[in-house]
Amino acid sequence: MSIYWWFLIPAIFLSAFSGPIDEAVKTDGKLKKVILVFSAGVASVCGIAIIASLFAK
């Protein structure tokens, strides 16, 4: 279960700073959407895996 937290932390970090990252590379808001979708996907997969591992015991 602890390995999932290592994937969840960068996903939270990327979603929190998607605006400044998008402004730094100047991509007209497209990169921000990609980062948010990717972060949401990683967070949902990690959340499902964490919940599944709790019920598997």
C-alpha cells in the first residue's frame, strides 16, 4: 500500500502547480488541461488501489 502514496504525491503536486507550469512553458492552457487530466487519472487509480488493498486483508 505504501508504494501508491509515492505516485499520489507527485499527482497532487502537479495538479496544485499546473497553472505556473503552464505559464512557464507558454502553451495557451493546453498543457494545464493535460496535467490536470493526468493527475486526476493517477489520483483515481491510486485511490482505487489503496481502497482495494484495505479490503483485501
